[in-house]
Amino acid sequence: MRRTLLALAACFALPAFAVDTASWTQPTEPHVIYGNTYYVGMKGVSSVLVTSPQGHVLIDAPLEENVPQIEANIRKLGFRVEDIKVILNSHAHFDHAGGIAGLAKDSGATVRATAAGARELRLGGDDPSDPQHGGVHLFPKVDAVGDIADGTVVKVGPLRLTAHITPGHTAGGTAWTWESCVDNSCKSIAYVDSLTAYSAGTYRYSDHPEFVAAFRKTFDRVAALPCDILVAPHPEQAEGKTCKTYAEAGRKRLDEKLAEEKR
């Protein structure tokens, strides 16, 4: 696995973005983000638990080997893994979906995704449409239900999480928004997928104009999200950013990528 992470870091090597792969398996203290929303992931890869008395929703389960730590984090906060009813995903790469099969098995939860995201999950990341296909580690295949569309509201008891399709980093990229409250003070939380344009092998974004157009719509969609608190698949991606500035950083990277491909 360490060789794989180092290879991935080399693939991701960009002057303005250093990938700290060691943090992807480094434990960190689980903690409240706001209200009934909790961070249960690792230091460098996110997993978020949204809770209710009628059951919980988990977003992302990074790396297969992180499953025991994520489950321990959930229990440390006083919740039961078995009370997770639905597992959602930002995008189907091993550092965000590698633990989903394990968490689904241990919890009995249903995994829900967009049609594209479900295909990627069922293939264990071996999806030729992925711009990074062949350059990222595969992961255990997930029995995912592809019933999520833009605007779908996932309901568990009083929980209401809204899906926003955000293709670009992968075809199945998805952002999720919901409200969490403390007493009478409620905040809009946005868990927004990675928006960076990366590719592996011979893949060129400029060879896929329809996908590039969808990616550009993603930036507009993310910039307009209800977003008092921004959370990203890698915590450092969201540091100091709003949904609008996060989207603009992604747009700039795509423009740089397309310019690189012209050279």
C-alpha cells in the first residue's frame, strides 16, 4: 500500500498541491463539526457522520484499512455502527470509497449514489471513464444503488441530505448539503467533492468537450450551494475557503490543465 500511495503522490505532483499520503491512514480525534454532524475520518481523508435517533448517514469511508479506525471513532462519539442506515460517497476513488464495502457489511447500511457513481463503486474504481483510470489503486467492489439524481433528498428519520451532481474529478462526483442545528441556531453544511482536474495515462480533458462543459457547470453549481460550513474529502482542501472560493480554485486548475494539454 505504501508503494501505491507514493505512486499516487507522484501522479498528483503539482507545484501548488502537495499530497500528504501519510495522513490518509493517520488517526485523528473524532469531533463535532456542528450540531449532529461529526468528523469520524482520518487526519488527511474525511468521513462524516450525520446522526439522528432514527438512524445515521455516513458520507465517505476512505481506504479499506481505515474501516476499524472509522468504526472506533463512531463508537467513541457514543454512536453505534449498526445504526448507520445509508452510506453516501463524494467520488469513487480508493481514498474516499475504499472502506465503503466494509462499512456497509458491518452496519447493514444501503449504499446510494448517482448512476455514474454507482457504476464506479460496483467496478471498484476500475472505470475507463475516470480521468485517472489506471493511475489510482482499485478498491473492494460495492453493491451500490444508483438512484440519486441532482436534487434527490436522502431521508433517514428527520435527516434530509440533498444531492448535487458535481462531475469533473470523476463522472460520478457528488456534493451533499444539509442543515445541522444547535438549539435554535442552524447552519447549512456542504460536503463538496474534490474539484481538481487530474488525469492519468493518455487521458486528456480537451478530448472530452462534453465532460469539460459538465465540469464547468459543476463550478457554478458549487458556488451557489447553501454553505455556512464547507467540508471536503481531504480536510485541507476546504481550509479557509467558502464554496465559492473552492469552486473558483477548481475552475482555475481546470483552465491550467487545459492549457497544459495544448502545449
